[in-house]
Amino acid sequence: MKKALKFLLSVFVALTLIQNYSSDKPVTKVIAEGTYPMACGNYEVSWVNDNGTFSEISCHNDLGSALNTMFNYGIDAVVRHPASKSPTKIIAMVSGLVASYSYRRGSNVTQTGDVVKRVADSTVTITQYESSGEETYVTSHREMIYQQTASYNPSNGTGKIGVNLTGFDGFINLDQVDLIPMKFVTRGLSIQLGGNNDGTPWESPFWVNPKQSYYEVVQNGNYKDLVYHVWSYWANSSRVPQDYSQTIGPAEDWMTVGSKYYTNNMHHLYSDPYFQNKVMNNGQHAAYYNYYEMLPLRSQTNISGQTLDAFLAQRYSADSSKMYGTGSIFTSNQESYGVNALLVYCLGLLESAWGTSKYAKEYNNLFGWNAVDSDPDKAEYFDSIEKCIKEQMGINLRGYMDVQNWRFFGYHFGNKGAGFNVKYASDPYWGLKVAALAYSIDKFAAGYNGDLIDYGTYDLGLINQVNASVKRYSDANSSTLFNASFSQSNYMKDYSIIIQSNNQGWIGFPTPNGVRADGSLVLHGKGFENYDWNNSVGYLRNDQITPLGIIEAEGNKPVGDFVQKITELSLNGSKLTIKGYAYQPGLYVQNVEQLTHQLVIEDADGNKQMYNLTQAEYTDQNYKAAGFAESEIPLDLLLTDVGTYKLYIRTIHDTYDETKPLSDITLPETGSELLFDYVFENQNGGVTVTKKAHVIQEYFNTLVQRFTLSEEGKLSIKGIAFVEGRHQGSPEQISHQLLVSRVDSDEVIKTFDLTSYVGDEGDPNLNLGYNHTQLGFDYSYGYYKGDVDISDLPDGDYSFTIKTISDGKEFTRKLYGLSNMKDSGVLTLSNGKFGELKRQYEFSNRFELAIRNYKIELPEGKQPLPRIRESYQYLSKIAFSENDENLIIKGAGFIWNGDFSAEQHPKYTLYLIHKETGKIHSYQVDGLTALTEGDYSWDMTEEKGGNYDYSHIWYEFAVPMLELEDGNFELKLMVETDSYVDLLDLKSRASIKLPSVDSEKKFKATRNTKNKYKIEFELKGWYVEPISLESENLNDNEEAGNPTDSPEETNVPKPTVEASETPNG
């Protein structure tokens, strides 16, 4: 439809609506909630987005102005209103399909006691005019072609829209349909339909990926078949609609295999889903009429009853189908009652599920007679299958072939536009289904050799004049048998007849009603009356008959907007890859030579350069040449200068030359190549790429190659530390320092200058692996080394930081070791202290140096397991005993991948070391399977699984407080079995309740969160010096006033010797 015509139509519809529903009341803004929220509270003109959502274009107070705006915006524009019953709230659209949905209205109200039941309508009616004229009906979820919105009531969401239902042009209730814009169909987008039901059956809104019906030509063995693809508009959770596609007949000679044809009335063919490109031949619009669907039932089949029986016997036996062996019953009644045996046989197959349905088996009812949609169990009962067939062919079908009966819409099975299908069945594809079965039998009868027995036996034509007088003889003065119309009205279309004779300007054809010898018509009634084949002939002038004829396809008319889609845009360095497709809908491009695609690069001054892209096949066969794909596009060569460039795709065809900017695409990450970066951005509705001089991120690279401690108290270190993007090619450009910090405060207490140099023989060249040298950067002096004296460090724990100074800017990083580096072990330093350089496994292998005035020796003959990770510790409790004499310490510990069963005699030694004196108190216990006194513990073996026994990993210590001198203590835990040993700082990562005493005696336990969560004690006033028995005896023998010599004070053990107390606990 051209824009001018659309505009006039919208104005006409708008005026009609204003006359029907005028109101002086102000517009109330009501925002519709749900899956498709509205930004407007009244008539909202929206655009259907590519992701299936809606974007508001404008908001209107009346439908007329909304329609005007909608048509101006093209095929993807719609009008929505919050009162609509449909989930999408669409009440009008430029182009699209309609899904029937009868359930939003109900009837048949019944009441049982206090329970009122309202049954939702099973079908919805379509009328010839808005509220009158001929009508048909259809079930829910069926496809219709949208034509217009004729009226709308904004107070309750009701109204009328014009549709075409498989050939019937009419009007349907807006609240009993859902409108589906074409973008949802062509893009394969999900849409929500249904809901807002009136009564039962209840059906919630559901999602479906809607599809549009079409014909397709398929080669099937010896036959070139025509398949009609059609779907229900209902889907389960998969969103895939139910497929009712079927082969309906032979394709016409002019049709080519693989071709698809769309239709908006079941006959006239288009090559596009928007119905803009007619399928043409010799200047005529192609129209396909299915032979079996259009064949009047006043005809005779050439296929025998035995052949019908043989066809059914392929699938069913006598025990399983009521139609088994009935072929001859159909053919004999054909002769008597003038009804085509093949077509009625196929009708029986369809209605009775090949003779297997409940009504066929229990009621002898093959045709669903009286099994109406609202109550199928009203199906009529027949004494026998033979009587059922006879009554169907002799009486029941006569009502649909009686020109004076309200059900007469032609005497072919047809569709919803004409034929039995208008009134006989709610299924709009009922006539095609019968035709499909007839075609299957016809091929079977021919032995599938490529021929057909029945197809084309009769020449068909259409009566083209409403109320044309059908004469008894080929003479204008002869009596009139009847006037050609449907249901005795002015409605008539596709009135199919058999051209039996064509003489002297008159065409003779078998009449719908039987004609008696006196010229009277056999009308529908309950009695049987044979059809007289010789008398039952009517005549019309040959200008009143149009023979059925046909055509071929061309995609030569543009429809809709130009399509361009970029499916991939990626960058590798400076090499660009681009893939996508571009074409003009309606103009078919099936050969790659028909299109050329170019990448257009435009600089800031408007200068353009073109880069030809390689053609690639697109998935749509009508637009096979629309695709393009190109990789390794050299941006470093095409973008000659630093600056911003806009990118376009140019598509060249014989009839058009389109250049469109890149848009709606995920942008690639920034690419780098030698001296330049390539940055993509969305700017001004398109995609730009900016070529920038390369800026290297200043990344600080560090690696410790060697770090050792000697007994002389010296650290020897070597490693790598340099910064990318800075000049470090000489000693003047880079220097290195080693910083020594306290772990618990991060205070730097010593700084040592290191030597910066180019590395030793065998060390890698630091410039390899980078293109930075081409940018003028040199990292040659990124190595450092040095030997530093730490012998004067006081007791404590220390960490290390490497500092690199490059062009006056400082970069620092803590030193971490590699997993294959070895710890120093506890060394006796030349100054008499003890030092240990080790990696802290729990802290990313951070290097730490421990300086102490004591050493705890490991048991002889036992070695630590090679560490895969820090030995396990869990501190459960630290608390005073009831009399405050002992400090209770409970927990668990084990060495990973070690056996802690009873047979390995696990034991634990707790060391309390006085920080100032180095005096050591030790307490040893055996491993337990669980803690006592209800303190929480668990089976670690069961928890961890595997091949190791962790059953005896729990310990309990009771530390006598009177043995502990005033001062500060650190704690260590030795974990050992018969085979292995490990010495650990006693610590707790988890927060734990710690005791504190502040009176004459003072005690405080802390978790040093800055130093590996180590447990530390501070106490005063607890220590009681032991009194020996020997001293007491001496005192007894002393004379008064004659004091003895003072006892010697116990010496503090030397730091190298463990000062053990008697094991307790």
C-alpha cells in the first residue's frame, strides 16, 4: 500500500472511530503494566524494536491521529492502548498477522447451588461486515491476515478489525484476537499471546515464535509436490508453534523446486511475506487453486473401491479401523447420490482418524456428525458404518449443496472464503486436509510412478457474476434453475463449477442440487433421492465463467526499508574482520554477481576510500547474494593518518546504490599494532575507528631469581624489575633498592641500594617479546643484584619490597618467591642470633625473615614433609581453668598428606617463648580424636576424604600460670608423628574469644592481625618461684640471727638449648 493510500485509509478509519466513540472528557493517563509496559496512558504509537520490545514514538488522545502517525512510520509501527486485552496492547498495525483467541468471551452460564460456571467460547465469529452479513467461525490460535482496525472502544478494549481467514474477508472482535506485527515473524522474535480468559478452559498468556504460512515446491520422488506450511499460534515452553504443514497437491508446471509463495487469500501468490511482489506470468497475477479443494462434490472419481481399501490397509487392519473394507460402499453411493466417492472417503479418514476414533468405533460415526466444537459428545449414533456412509452421501451433505440452504457457500470443500469449510468445520484448513488425503490416494493409485489417476480429470471454472441466472438449457429463454449466489445473499467468491461442455457460447456444468425430470430442484431434506446425472446440468454464458489459470514468480519490486546487518566486527591487532548482509527487500539477488559490497572509510574531511568485500552466501535463498565476509582488512594501511574515521557499508545493485553506516553491533576491543592503537566507538548514529599513537601501559614487571641467607647474616638477592613504557636502557635511567619492613607495622627500617645491570650470561633479553623497542624503549638494565648485611636487625619478623626508580618515578612491589625456591631453615648467625628466610605459603609465598634470640630444635630422625601447603591449624579455645591456675589451650593441627592415626603416635608440643629473655616453656600432649568437655570438634578424615587418616589431630594443653615470668610471649606449636614433624606459629585466622585479666595479676592474649594472626601473651604477677626441699631443711638447721648465703639464681638457658619444663598435661 502506498503511503498516500495509507494516509487516506487512516483518515477514513479515524473519522469512523470518532463518530462511533466521541467523548469530551479529558484523557486519563493509565499506564499499562506487564510484559510490554507502555510509556503512554492513551493511544501510543510505537516502533517494534529488533529485540521484540516497543519504543514509544508519540502519544495521542484519539485513534485517528495515532493511525495517521503510525502509517507515516512504515511497516514496523503499531498503535497500542492500555485497555486492550492482548498482552502486547496492540490495537492497530501497518502490517502483520492476527491470531484468533476465542477464550476472552464466554457464554453458557450455568449455576449449581452457589457455584456459577461460565464457559469460554470455543470459537469466534467473523462477519462479512462489522455487525452483519455472512459469517464463518474459527477456533483459537489460527492465523489470519490483518487488514485494518475498523473501530475501537477505549473504555473496555473492544472493537472490530478487518481480516482475511483463508479466503474469507470480514470483521472479528478485537478482544478475541492478538495482533502480531510482521517484524516478530520475519525476525523470528518471541511474542506473548493469549490470556485474559472469560471462564473455562483457562489458559494463561504464553510465548510463541510466530511463523507465517506459505506454499513451497518440493521434489518428492517422482512428484513435484506443493507443501503448505502452516502453524498454530500456540506453543509450549519451547516457544515453537505447532506445525500443521502438509503436502496438498502437485505443484503447477511453471513452479520451480525450492520456490516459496505467500498468499493473503489462499489463491493469489506473492513472492514476499508483505504481499508486495506479485507472482506474475504474461502480465497476469498468479492464482493457485488446489484441484481437490476446488473440485465440486458433484463429480465422480476414477479410483476404485478396492484401491481405497488397499490404501487404508497399508496402515490399519480390520480390527483397528472401522473404515477397513468400506471402499465399495463409497463408490456405490457415488453413483446413486451424485457425490464424489474419493472426496467423501478422505473426509471420513480426516474426521474419524482413519476409522479409529471413539465416535467411529462406538457410534459408527465416521464424519463427526453433530460432534460440535462446544460439545463433541453430542455426536450422532448410526446402526452401522454402511448406514453412516449412505446417510452422509445421500442426505447430510446435500444440505451444503442446496442453493437455497443457509449453509450453501459452494459445493466444493474449499476454505473459509468459499465451500463447505465456511460452515462445516471451524478448522480453516479442513478443506486442504481433505485435499491432501485425496492427493495421497491418487499417487498411491498410480503406483507412485509420477502420474495421477484422478487429478485434472475435470476442467474447472469460477462463476464471476453474482446472481447470474443458471439456465436449464443452453438458451437464454429457457427456464432459470436458480441464481448463482451463496446462502441466497450477495456474497459470492470462488464459486467453483465443472466445465462439462462449452458450445455456442454456453457452458454446461453439474448443478449443486439434483434436478428432476420436471426441472424442479431436489432440496435438502431427510429423505433419500438419487442424483440424476443427465438432468442435473445447468448452463451459463461462457463470459460468466472464468477458467482457472496461473503463472511465474519475480522478485522485482522493492518493499520496505533497506536491510543491513553486521553480524561480526572483530579486530586482531590492526587487522579488521567484518561479516554481515545487506539487501533491498523485494528485489531478489540469488547470484553473487548481482551485488557488490564495499567497506567505506571516511575521514574527518569527508574523503572516502572503498575496500571491496568478499561476497558470502546469505541464508535466505531469495537474497543469497546479500552476504559479505572479509578478514585481514589492513587498518594500518587504510588509515593513513592519526584521526577518527567513520565506517559504512556500500551495497551496489543494478537498480540501487545504498551506503549505510555501521550500527547496532558489539564493538571490538581496542587493537594495537606497533606504534598505534585502533579504538572503536559509537558516535552520531554510526561506528567510528580512531587511530591513536600507541601509549604503553606502565606495567611493573618483577621476578625474584635468587634470595638466600648466609650464616654471616647476609642476604644475597638477584632478580628482574622494570616498567613497560619507560626508558631503562642505562644505569642512569633506572636504579633498584631493597626495602626491609617490619611485618606487623610495615615500617621500613632499612634501605639497601642494589646494582642495576643487564643480567648474567644465560639470562633472557628483557626486550624480547615486546614491540616496545620500535617505540624507542629499552629495558636492558631491568636486572638487579646485591649482597646486604642484616646482622644488626633486632629480633622480629621482616618482609621485603623491591623499589625501582625510572626517570625519577618510583615503583614498588613486595617480594614473593617461586614455588620451587627453598627456605633457608634456621641458621645460627655470626652474631649469636638465629635467622630464617622463608616463603609464607598462606600469603602468596611472600618472603619473610625471622630474627630470634632462641632456636627450637626439631626431633632427630624426623623431617618435615615437602610442603604442598601450610600445615593445618585450628585454634578452638583459650581460657582459664575454673581455679585460674591453668591456661587451657585447645585445637587441632596436622600435616597435609600425613598419617595421624593412633599407630603413628601423633603428639603436640606447645612452646611459650619469652620475647625478651628467649626462655622457653614447653608442654607436650598426645593427639586426641575429639576435644573434651563438649568443646566443638569433628572428624577431619570423614570431611576431607581421600587416603589419609586425620583421626588423632586434636590437642588439649593446661599451662600452669605460676611458672610464667612477667613479660611478653610468643607461641609455637610442634606437630609430629613417628615419621614427620612441623614447627608452626600458633595462630588463628578465625576470630576467637581470648581471655583477659586486669587486677593484681594481669593477662592479655591477642591475635596479631598484622603478623599472620599469631597468638601472643602479655602477663604480670603470676610467677611464683619454686621452693626446693633442700632449702627448707637447711633453714630448719640454721641458728637464729645467722642467715645463710643467698641461693644462687637460676641461669636463663643459652639460646641454643631448649629450656624445657616438666611436661604437663
